[in-house]
Amino acid sequence: SQNWSKWEQTWEKRNKRGKIARALRSKRKGMSERVECCLIKCWYGSI
């Protein structure tokens, strides 16, 4: 759960900084977004 809270903190910072990137990403929403989220969770879970 430590890794998870670390992931959440990084994600919050990234969301605050990257609103433009977020807007661009919203155009490609759907499967790719879920896959990206999964990959990030897997990545931080393996640390």
C-alpha cells in the first residue's frame, strides 16, 4: 500500500501539471486509457 500511495501522489502532481496533456489524452479515451492506467499500476506495483 506504500507503493500505491506513492503512485497516487505522483499521479496527483502529474494531473496538476499536465492539464494540456490530459486534454490531449481525452481525445484518445477508452481502451488505450485503461491500458495505460493498467501499465502504470503494474509498473509501480513491481517497484
